Amino acid sequence: MDKSSVIGIIIAVGGILLGLILEGGQITQLLQPTAAMIVFGGTIGAVMLQFPLRVIGAAVRRLGQVFIDNSRNPSELISEISGYAHKARREGIISLDSDLQNIHDPFLKKAMMLAVDGTEPQEIRSMMELELDNQAEHHENIPRVFESAGGFSPTIGIIGAVLGLIQVMQHLDDITEVGRGIAVSFVATVYGVGAANLFFLPVAGKIKMRMRQEQTLREMMLEGVISILEGMNPRMIETKLAAFFAEAHENANKRVAP
């Protein structure tokens, strides 16, 4: 569980609602189904118009990463690669063939398979870096979905406000309809601006951070496999890979310290 995301959204929403109550308002005043339909329906439609369904589906599947961090611990990954390095140094790179079935990460498994098959280090680097570039190009559209939603929702909130004011102008003789129209106007604006700044844009930023962490892990895996193939000392490999992550670097220094 990503405590920062959970606590952050609780503080943000809770602070706004608490401020509303302290000002004498009621939470029920923000519950306007019509305003929600205008803002969120319009935002979803605009996003679907901009992006293919497969990209939107990938973005929705990534939502879980905002609140749950499923990325591998860098220290554990470094220890795993270091173990492969020790075995390769003792028994040769071919000995790692029996370990391939136990490697769950597809990127690491593919790189290690190429190494075991006798592919030259530069060829492995070239092939896997091309895969990294393709993945990065494909994934960069995912946070853009939420960034676009964050750009559309405030504007659509204004559309909702204008629609509410139109209703107000048409029913000036009915005070009930006037109040309802004004409520929809302001609540639609709140929904649009609030959704953009409390959800869509922060989610885009967190997904970008998660994807960058994944990219760095893959770069570290590739560097580890290349180092094993080049016959580098396992301890040097561990120190080299730990430099990709500051926290992992500190843990590695503690392990090698006398």
C-alpha cells in the first residue's frame, strides 16, 4: 500500500469538506447528480475522442499502481543478479540455463536467455535497449490520458456552470428552479476543478514516477546481465547496480562493510 497516496487524498478531500462544514455548509450541497453527469460524462467522452480504447484501458489498469506499489525491491533484485554472477563465475554462463525457468520478470529472463545462448554483449545491449525504447514510447501515452482528463474537466465544469445559469435565466419566476440552477452551476465548477487537481493530475504524476522506476529497474537488469557476461567480479556488479538506486546503494554499502 502506498501510504503517501492514501493519506494524501484523505487530507485533500477531508480538508475541503471540513472547510465547507466550518463555513456553515453541508456535504449534501455538493451532491448534485446532474453536475456530476455533465462533468464526468463530458470528460470521459473527450478523453475517448482523443485516445484509442486500448490506451484508455491500459491507463485504467494502471490506476492500481497509484495506491499499491507492486514494483520489485531493488535490493532484492540486486541480490538475485549477484547470485547469478557468482554461479556464472564458478560454473560458467551456460550453468544459468537451469535458472531461466525461475526468473519471473520477462525482461530479465529474455536478457539472460540471450546471454546463455552466447549472444555478444553489444548485441544484447542493442536489442534490449531497443525494447526499452519501444516500451517507453508505448507507455508514455498512459499518463497523458489522465493529464488530458485534468485539462478537460475544469473546462467542462464551466460548461456545466453555463448550462446551470441558462436554466436560472429561463426560470426567474420560480425561485426553486433558480436555486437549483445556481447549485448545479457552482457544483459543476467544483467537480471539474476538484477532479483535475485532486485526482487526474496527481494520478498522472504518480504513474509517471512508477513507470520511471520500472524503466530504471530494467536498465539495471540489462547492465547486470551484460556485466555477468563480461565476467565482472560479482561484488563489483552488486556495487555497480546499487548505484541505480540511492537506497539500494546504501544497503549494498552496509552489506560489504567490514
